[in-house]
Amino acid sequence: MAVLAPAIFVNHGGGPMPLLGDEVHAGLTKFLRDDVQKHINLKEWKAIILVTAHWEESQVTISSGKHHDLYFDYYGFPPESYKYKYDAPGDPETAQRVHNALKDAGIQSKLDSQRGWDHGVFVPMMLINPEANIPIIQISVLENQDPKQHYEIGKVLQQFRKEGIAILGSGMSYHNMREFRYGRYKDAAVNKEFDDYLTKVCTAENESERKAGLLAWRDQPGASEAHPPHAAEHFMP
């Protein structure tokens, strides 16, 4: 019997900066490279279903190729940041099974064998698993940013954990681009209230409490500061 694989959420940082030695990202780089491994056992993972904030579609879209090139969906960075390689295989069979499972649950989805893996995939994975020896199925979020629909998608994906397939959400619990640009070096944490709320909700023992808390996230203090209206794609994973 396969070990129940984890479901985890990681901050993938700004563009390729966690890979470039950026000082502001030093803590995040260490977390992805060293600390995540304290809580997981990559040798037990048969595959990874990775939900990325950088792929928004009208319906769930699933990468289904045997191999996917990298999609450098950022600009203005040093030349070396456009030469990264991450040659983990795709997994067409599991992609098809995810597609079928979503369909059985009444959730529209489609397969995509062409789109490359964006930096929501390869930046954290280059640090978490540099050996690139675990198959990855990249999955989009919905452009409507509807929390209930995303929760239902998560319920479908959860069944694959029983097979040793990990679920990895890649985004940010705080993603306010204006604050990043103009408040980057402030000493005060600007999202503590919302972050405390998320900690309380995500650690609730009762599933109904977790669900209710996540579905009501937009109404919480600090939510709109963390994710401005219509710009919550980084929260959806």
C-alpha cells in the first residue's frame, strides 16, 4: 500500500529571484532547498500534481505531455535566468486519470500537451528536488478565482494522495504587487492579521471549519490587502 503523500503549499517567490541569490529571497531559498525536506520524503513520491498560480484558464487545464519545456514567464532578469533546465518527466497517464476524475465530479477540464512549465513549477522544484526524477503534472487555476470551485477541485485531487502522488500548491499567501514595489523594505509585517487567520483555518481539526474558513477568506480582515480584488490567483492553489 502506498504511503499517503502530502499536500503542501509553497511560496515560489518573485520570478527567478530565489534561484539568483537575491538577498530578500534568502530565507525563502533556504526554506525550499533545505527546510521543506524536513517534512517530506521525496523517495516515497510516485508523482507530483502541481497547481500553479501562473496558469489561469476558464476550465481546469492539465499538462499531459511526456516532456514539457520550461516557460520563462518573466522578463527583465539576467540572461542566465532564461537558460535553466528542469528535465523531470511528465506523466500522460496520470494526467488522463486526473482529467477523468474531474469529469466524474462534474468539473470541466481539458488536457494540454504543449504548454511549458512556468516558474511557479520550475523555480520551487529546482530547489526542492534538483534531481528532477519525479514526474510532474502541472495544473492551472481558474481565472474566475471562485473559492468554492477551487475547493471542489482540491477534493478531487486529494484521492491521488492515497497512491503516493503528492499535491503541491505553488503561489503566495500574500501577493500585493503595489506593496512589493513600494513597501518592500518596510520592517513591519503587513499581512499578520490575515496570516494568523489562515493559520487558524488551515490547522482546524474539523473539515467543515476548514472549508467554511477558506470559502469565506475574502471577507476576512487583511484579505484585500494581501490579495487585491480580482488579483487572487496566487491564493487559489
